[in-house]
Amino acid sequence: MTSLANYGVEGSRRLSYRVEATQTSNVESLRLYFIDNATRTGYASGTGGKIRVQIAPDDGTGKPDEARMFPGKFDAEFGLTNGRYEGPDRRGFVRNKLLGLWTFDQPIPLVAGQTYHIVFKNIDPNPAANYIGIDLVIDMVKIGSGDPCIQSPARPANLAFLRNMSGNSWEDFTCDNRGYTWTPIYEFRYANGAVQGQGVMQWDVVAQYRISGNAAVRTTIRLPKDQTVSELAARVERHATGSVSLQLETLDGEVLRSVTAATNGLGNYRNAVWAEGSVAPITLKANTDYALVVRPLNGYSGSIVPVQAGLNYGFHPSSNMPFGVAQTSSNGTSWTAWSGGGVRYFPFAVN
């Protein structure tokens, strides 16, 4: 997961997050990620509109069955001015509205293992002029390589993003025409106390860590099922000179696979590039701890940026993907938690 990407709930279009219920219980509330024009225009317009959110069962083909929509709903309104919040408490607006926990006016009965859709529709009288964006995480893995969407085995089952631009034709947009993967950001709160969701949000530039000399970074890895790995990759700051070593290790430092990766490839976001390389296939065993270590080589000096979990914005720890934890090292051998506040995950890829 490499950055945020937004999609406007505007005009007659309808959007959907497809999810698989983990509980047989009533969903009482839902946390989402909306975005206004705080930093640039284009994310929202006018008042932000009136976004009706409901849940529909799946129609058996992976699309929402809107004819059987559950009656429970909420209408999200934002009171924006020209697409931007202009009030006195920006922090409170973000926590309570843009990343707020919204309560349905009736509980929604879900069944574990069944597929459902969170459906967004703008019911404002003028939805073309008054709308807001929903934020998702976008995976820009191996841009330019021609590979289709690459998804982690730790990604929640059946999680998808769909769009209906007009009329009744739903399109699965999880993998777009550039080969990017769109991952919904959401969180269900059930009546039985359980929480389900995907709360990994974006990469966090504020917490970037520079590697040079002996300094290094790593992410621990614990996968829910066996996974055969034949390539290692990590997003690093682009450099015309130098390279990085990508090492798959045990937590006590035994190197299982290693590859030297160039850092002067095609940049794809804020001067970041995927440093990657093939290795002899190795199977990572389920529920076993490994680490992907990134070390500078040949004079490389650049920043690595971690992916931010949404704990600081109200997301529950159970909404974080089970990748592991991000760590830094000034000497390349002793490791500490990545600083900067909150739990963060290091952006890596193993294929």
C-alpha cells in the first residue's frame, strides 16, 4: 500500500466497498475516510453534499443487490464551503466527520462468511455541485513493469472497490487500467463487541527514516498462510547512484535470501521507486516470524517512508493488516520500533 487515492461521490454515480462479514451479529456503526479540499482542490465541491450510506447483500456475482438493500442507513453531511471545511476546529472535524464513526439508524444483521456491499450515493439536490471524496489506499506496485495488480496474501478476503458511473452497470474497479489496486478503508462495529475493518491508511512522510552507512530499516513479517516468495521489493527514495540490499531474514539475523536492487528506476510518487529483485523461491511458513531488511549499498543515502495505521484516528488495532511491525536501526544489528507515534507498517512487497 503506497498512498491514498480518492473518488468523488458526485453526480449520479454510486460507489461500493465489497466486504466479507467476519461476524454473525448486527452492525451498528461504520468508520469511513472522507476527504475535503484541505490541501488542494478537486477532492470535494460546494457543501460536500449529502452522502447516503447503506449496506446491500451481494447479488451472487460480486455486485450489490440494491433491490434488497437493508433499511438501516445514515446520511453524512459536512457543511463545507467551496469543498473545504472553514470552521474553527479542523482537528475535531477530521476525527468526527472525515474519519468519523457513523451510526446507522437501524442495526444491520450480517452473517459471517457472507458478502456484503457498503454503498455510497449522493442524495443532495445538486450532487454535481455538492460532493465529497472517499479515500482508499492505492497500491502502485511495480509501476511500468506491465504486471497486473499484485495483492498481499494478508489482504482481507473479498475486499473490493466497485463503481457505478450511471444507470445500473456496476464495475469492479479494484484493479484499474494502470494495474493499481484500490483498497477500501472502513471499520464495522458489531453489537457483539467485535470490530472488523481495514484501517491501514497511507504512507507517512512525517515519520520517514534516512538510511546510509550502517543505518537500516526492516519490517517483520507474519503471514496467515504459507506463501512462496520469488522476489523482494521495497519502496525507497529514488537515487541515480547507489543501491540497496534487500534481505529476507529470520528475526535473529540469519539471511535466507538476498538481492542487490537498483534505486534509479521509474519513480511513481514523490520521488519514490520500487527497488526490487528476484531470488530463488522460498516458502514462508504461516504464523512464523521473518523480516525484510533494507540496507544501503554503494554510497546510497535516502529516506524510507512507513505506512501509517489509523490508530491515531480511532481505528481499532484489529483493523490493521497482520503484516508485522516496522523497525529502524542505526547500526544495522539492533532494532527499535519505528518512531513517530502510532503503529506503522513498513511498505514492502514479497511476491
